[in-house]
Amino acid sequence: MEIANPISSYIKYNNKEVNILSQFNQSPELMKVWLSLATVPLVGGVLVAHKLAEELSAIGQNSEEIFRGDRLPILNFPDPINEGED
């Protein structure tokens, strides 16, 4: 009994159904080569995304340091209780 594949490998091209995986079915070695070549950019992309997330987090933490309260000037607001007694 064959299990149905929910993802079809057939596409319509010039009104004909073409199996886009036929070249891989004929040569499993070719599929291994393509898979190994596709792995490098995928892992590289994951590493770049991880480094980018770390850098953006560091930028966010540095911007919080800029706006931290102890580095802002002290503003002298008039005391509303003492204003009425003058």
C-alpha cells in the first residue's frame, strides 16, 4: 500500500505535467550533493540571524543606558503645597 504524498512533485508546464523531482529519482547521489550544498547556506543563515539578534539586543540595552534616570538632569518643579503659603 502506497502512502499518498500531500505535496505534489508535479507541475504544469506547457500544458504538460512534469515531475520536478524526476532527476533526483534517477540519481540519489545527485540529490545528496544538492542537499549537502543547500545545508551550508541554511546553517549560515541561522548563524547570521542569531548574531543579528544578539547585536540588536545589545543596541537595545545600550539605548536603555542612555535614557536611564541617573544620567538625566534633575528638574526643579515647584512644590504645590508651599506655593499656597507664600
